[in-house]
Amino acid sequence: MKLDPEIARDASSSVELVCRRSLTPVLKDLRQQGYQLVGLEQTTDSQDLHHYAFPRRTALVIGNERSGIPDEALAVLDETIEIPVWGLPYSYNAATATCMALYEYCRQWPDG
């Protein structure tokens, strides 16, 4: 996979891009490295993003725009969080929701 050099000119040299066929082994590796696996997904057990205390070492998992996080990956996650929505539509698109979750993580951990 390539990054468009014009669009990603600031980040292309600092972000390693790795492609895998399955997410589950990647998540298991991250857990072994001490990361808490947190999915941004609406489930019956999801916690409200605004009340969630992110662990310092968090791997935030974002699903597909239409189908969400695959069931096999959901089964591996430690927690799921969601963003409360009032009115229609019932959810934010994946890019917007990701920005909101990353903002909240950075607000809680301003020193990185």
C-alpha cells in the first residue's frame, strides 16, 4: 500500500505502513507488548467515550465504515467504547469518530 506523497507529505516518513490479511494476530501481538485493546464500536457493553479513562498504552481499533469491527477481532478486544449520538443519524462516520476518540485520548494524555 502506498501513501500519496502529496497528501501525506508530513507523515509519510514517520509512519510505518504494514499490511496484514488478518487483524486478530496483530491485536494479540499488541497485547503481548502491553497494550490495552480498545475498539470504537457500538455494542451492548460499550462504554461512553466521554467517561472512559484510556490506559496510557492503548491500541485503538476502528472498524469498517459499514460493517464495523469483525466479530473475530471484537472477541479479542479488552474494551469497546462508543460516542453518544443524539438524533439522526445513529452514528458518526468512521473518520469523524476516529478523530473524536483520538482527541479524547490526547486530552487525557497530553504528553503523549
